[in-house]
Amino acid sequence: MKLHDTGVYLVNGVPQTSAPAGVTEADAKKGTIAYGILKAHNTGDSMQDLRMKFDSMTSHDITYVGIIQTARASGMTEFPLPYVMTNCHNSLCAVGGTINEDDHQFALSAAHKYGGIYVPPNMAVIHSYNREMMSGCGRMILGSDSHTRYGALGTMAVGEGGGELAKQLLGRTYDFARPQVIAIYLTGKPRPGIGPHDVALSICGAVYKKGYVKNKVMEFVGPGIKSMTTDYRNGVDVMTTETTCLTSVWCTDDDTKAYLAKHGRADDYRELKPADVTYYDGLVYVDLSTVKPMIALPFHPSNAFEIDELNANLGDILREVEKEAARLTEGKDIEFSLTDKITPKGLQVQQGIIAGCAGGTYTNVMAAAHILKGAQCGQGEFTLDVYPSSQPVFMDLLAKGAISDLMATGAIVKTAFCGPCFGAGDTPANNAFSIRHSTRNFPNREGSKLQKGQIASVALMDARSIAATAANKGYLTAATDCDVEFTGPTYHFDKTIYANRVFDSKGVADPDQEIQFGPNIKDWPEMVALPENLIIKVVSEIHDPVTTTDELIPSGETSSFRSNPLGLAEFALSRKDPAYVGRAKEVQKAEKAREAGQCMGEALPELRDIMHKIKETYDVCKENVGVGSTIFAVKPGDGSAREQAASCQKVLGGWANIANEYATKRYRSNLINWGMLPFIIDEGGLPFTNGDYIFIPEIAKAVKEKTSEVKAYVVNKEMKEFTLRLGELTDDERQIILDGCLINFYRNHQ
């Protein structure tokens, strides 16, 4: 695999370092597939600063309540575009009393009232349904799940926070600077036993740490595409999220056409390919024939190794993972070991999972069944669980005997559910080693609760190698070590299940429909506008290289409060900094007093000395200065699109984040949509530490006047000046921050 250091021209499908005579770089950039799709969806006058409207949207039952509540509070009366609401994240979580079905009834009633599409629990994971029913060549789909990726079907899909979906529901646009486009040039053909996760992990391992595709478009081109079926391509494409790219798109061909026709949507096909001369801002050269069975060890999909390399160097490689675990768990009473699982027979695995939008596809499950036929998982500690990605997939696997083949081995087959991916299903035992064909293996994710001494150890692998491991009684085995013919019958899609159970309004709203509210579904609390001046206290300081959204707001047990902003906020940073919530709420007392016209110093006595010091230089009082909290993190926001990572901070009185950089656009967008200042500070020693107060004079003026650098002071016995930056902000984003949040913005600017 090779990453080019410079831009590359694709001339009649062949990479070149220079363009033919008479072709400019600017013109050749317009030859990408991405450019054409972006242009078709851009409502603005500029192709540099895009103002996008999407063809459809999608959310699941962790996010849709908050999105609809935001849009309702902002004046929405109907959905202006098709909006799919699936119930695949909490359908099997028996926590929180009636919360699951309360939320599902909320969504069904909203689909009736506003004109949406409701997919009942256990029917399909969010991305399977959208691939099957909503994607099409040249379309764009916006989803409130980070793995909203349908590029293999010619659809540019973007995973964003709920605020961006609320904007679309209110007829507004998704605004961003036109991204660079990186070619993923595929050649060769995957060998038997090599699955899409192997290809995806190879790419992720090559590009992630270099930031090669961060916030860019990955455009898959090259002759190697034809060596993969569309279902296989889908499995590669969904993992592009883990590279931190913005979105993806693939060349389409006859196999794409056949896939859409099979799903009753032949008219949604059109050929997509680059122009004869096309310029890409970079190129990743992938020879598919060289890809080997892969494993991504804890604690990131980019921590990728060839299984053969791992098995040959078990002790050395696993000890490095143990060192990383020691760093992550420093100061906590946690015992973590992988080397204790090394046996004379190889590495002993305790659990295998094939699930979700990445693993549960027809092709993957059929391949696993083919490998396991006639074998058995054994009666030991190893277990295997399989979740087909939708009921149509499940039904065809059942009809073709694959399900019975799997069950006969001792595997447990379950309905469509995303839970294993985020820690709400089949959580491994403490210190157990789980191999999963799913999307993520971050720390603090698949059930880990480091503050309670619990840690899950999850590695990512392809379904084929998971099946090979299962056939070997749980000893880590590459699929290429199996003497199996990798063939299987063609998939037959039957949409009867969807026709009989999915509610599709066909875009017709019923305004007389009453929304069904459960007792745990709460409105967003009132939020005030950005004050003239700002005092923020640093209440958490995180120096990990990357901070994931699972660390900012954990999944799992928090799902019980997903529709209750104040209840959910109690879990903010709970697995990273348990003291955060208490510290933030203590600071919030001062702001609540200010808003009530009371004395801030009485509510928060330590603030008196801070105010006195500031008053020596600046004329501040409760009428012109707000008080809140902030966190510092080196690179926050990798992972999930869940807006709760930002909104929980805001409802606890957070006014800002300070970071060296933001891991993803979507997390930064979430901060902005909740009225939080996305500050950037240069790398190196910090001028402040946890517990310090920071005074930012004339912050509202700085935002309004587009000041590039913001003056700030650490306030102790002295006022120590330093500089913060806000980065690029659109006019609307500036106004959202000034208004205090997206809801206020729409209330104020109808």
C-alpha cells in the first residue's frame, strides 16, 4: 500500500504525476465523482463554500428524539425530506423501564405527524435499511450516526451530529468548505478467505495516524473494484468512517446496477466514474491481491496487524498493547492482560461477534456459515454470536440453510441490532478477549467501565477469520488457513417484510396526529445568549493523544437517559474523569445565580477573588460577564456522531472546549450547534491547568467581528495573557454561538 505525497492525475484511469498538455489542475479537480455530486446538491453560488441540501436523512433510537425535539422547538411543522427512523440501537436493551418502547412510540407518532419513515425494532440496522431502500447513484444522505456511509452505491453519505439534521428539517443547509478528494486506487483481486474487513483495516491502518484523509472525501477508483461484489464493497466502505474522512463514493458498474435492481430500484442506477482527466489531492494505492487476514488490536481500528504477523510475534505485540492499556488505566485498580491468553495452541479468544452494518451483511454471514459447516465451536469459554443486518438478509440466509448451519455449530443467531458495537449487547467478560466484525474497538466502549475496574478487550477481524477461529475452538486463526471453497448462493432480497411492517408516510404529514411522550422524554433546558465577556473554569484536562466521544459521553447504561438531557448529562466524562460533572455543576451555580439576578459570589465564593482581580483591568459585572466551564483535550471528538458528547457539557454550563485540534468535523459542529466556543490552542505547554479560571474579554464582539485570534487571561494572583483561536466559522455558525444554541438561533431568526 502506498500513500502519495502529492496530488495525482488520473488519466483514462491511470495514475500520473502530471496532466496532459492544456489541462489545468483546477479544471481537472472538477472531474471527480464527488465534485459532480456536490455541485448537484449545492444551493449556494460558490463551489468553494458549499450550502448543501440532502436527498434524505436517517437516525436511530439514540438520536432521533433529540433531533425532533430540537426541530419542534425551532418551529418545524413537517419533514421537508424523507426521514428514516430506525430502532436498532436500543431494541434489546432492557434497561430504564419503559424507555425503549416509549421512544419507539414517539418516533412512530412523529413519522405520522411530520411525514417520515419508521422502521420497527429488530427489523434492520440503520445502514442496512438505507442501503436496501434509500441509496442511489448520485444521491446524498445525512445521518446522525457516524457510520452513515453508502459510497459503494454511488451515494455520498455524511454522519453528523443531530444539530445538522435539525437544520435540514428546518429547510436550512449543511455548510462547509469544499473538501479535498483523495483517490483510493484499487487494483488486483482479494484472495480466497480475504473479506472486506481485511481490506478496510489495511487502509485504516495506513492512513489514520497520518491524518491523510481527515475531513476529506475518499473516492474509490481503479480496476480492482470489479473484483468485489457490491455487498463486499459495502463492507469496505462503512469503515471509511474510522479514517476520519468526511464521506466516500465509489465508481459504479454493472454489479451496482444489479444490486439496485435486486432491491427493486433499477431506476436509481447511473454510471459514476471520474472524467478522462481528473485531479486528486492525494492517492492511496491498494493492491488487493497483497491484502492478508487482518486484526485490529485494542484500542483503535488503526492498530492493525496481519494475523500471521501477530501469531508469529504474540508476546512482543501483545505486550505493547498491555503497555497502552497501562497508560489508559493509570491510577486505576485494573488488571489487564493479553499475554495470559497465549497457549501452546495459540492465542485463546473468549468471544466472537459478527454484527451490525459492517459484519452482518449477507455475504459475510454466508461466508462464515460456509467455513463453519460441519464444525463446532466447542464447549469451552469461547462463544460465537451472529446478528444478520436486516430481516430480509436473515430470511434469505434462513431459506438457504446458512442459519441452521451456524446454529448447528453452537453459534447463537440473533436479530438485527447494533448493540455489540457500542457496548449494549454481548459485552465480554472483564479482561476477556473478544474478536468482532464490527466497526470500533475504542477504550471505554464495548462495556468497559474503567472507573469500576472493568475493562473489555476487543479486536476487529473479518467474519471469515472469526469463523475460522470458531472452527478452531477459539484459537486465533486466519481464514486463509482453512481448506474451504469460498462460494455461496446469490442473495435474494424480498421486501415483503418491510412492506408489511415499516410505516412509510410517502412524505404525507398528518398534523392532527398527537406526539406520544414517555415520562423520560424531556425538552431541552433554556439556554442564554453568549455574554459580552466570559469567565470559564477549566474542570477537566485530558492529555490523551485522542479523546473519543465514548469518553466524552459513554454508551451502554447511558442509553436509559438518551431522551432526558439533564439525566444524560450526569454521565458526561464518567469513564474518563468522574469528577467532571461535580466540578461543572459547582461552576454552573454562579451562572444560574447571574441569570436569576442574584450574587454570583454567594453562589460560588471562590469567584469573588477572580472577579476582584479582573476588575482591576476590566469593567465587569454580572450584567456583562457570564460564567461557565470548559475542558481541555488534545484532540477530542473521534468516533460517534452523537451530539450528546457536546450537549451534555452545555446543559452542565459548558461554554467552550479548548483543544490542539478537533478529531472530526462532526464533533466541532456539535459544539457550535450547542453554542459552545470551539477554541484552538497551539501545541506545547499550556498556560493554564485544571482548576484555573480563564477570562475572555469581549468574546461576543470577537465572534461577531470575525476576530482570528482571541485574547484570554489565566486569572490567579496575576492576569497572565495568552491567545486562543476559533478557526473558520460560517456566518450562521457565528450567529448560533452568539444566540447560545441552534434552538435560540431559529427562534430569533425565523
